Amino acid sequence: MRYQDEALEELPKLEVLIGSVCFLMTRYSLNPTNELARAVSEHFELLYLHPDCHSPVLQDVGQRLAKQWEMLWSTRSAGSDIERPHLH
């Protein structure tokens, strides 16, 4: 766990966090970078640790996806970001 209790008390509303993680995943689909993958992982971690997240389903999904996205960025950080052709 990367976050202290004090940091968790200052989180945005749960709905804002869910919207943010959706936005970050959309950005990642367009431009997959380690930084975005790490941000997605961290946002999923904040989701399942959020004091207002009382749903066992959301907690479980958040925890599992945080780990999956963490594996993605930590595995990719050994190499370089995916090169994608640019459309002009």
C-alpha cells in the first residue's frame, strides 16, 4: 500500500475517482506510456482504498485491476514505451 491514512482522507469524491480512471484508460488506449499505466494503477488503488468505497465488488475489482496495471507498467519499464505510428 502506497498511501497513508492522511492522504486517503483528502481524496476526491468516489465518482470523480471513477471518472478519472476511465479517462486515464482512454488516454492510455490512444497513447500507451508507462506513466499513464502507472497512473491507472494508482487510481485503481485509490478506488479500492477510498473510505467511501463500501461495495465489496468495487473493492475487489479495484484491487485486482491495480495489480494488473502495476504489472503492465513495471514490466514495460524494463523496456521502452510502445512505439506507435503517428498520423499526420
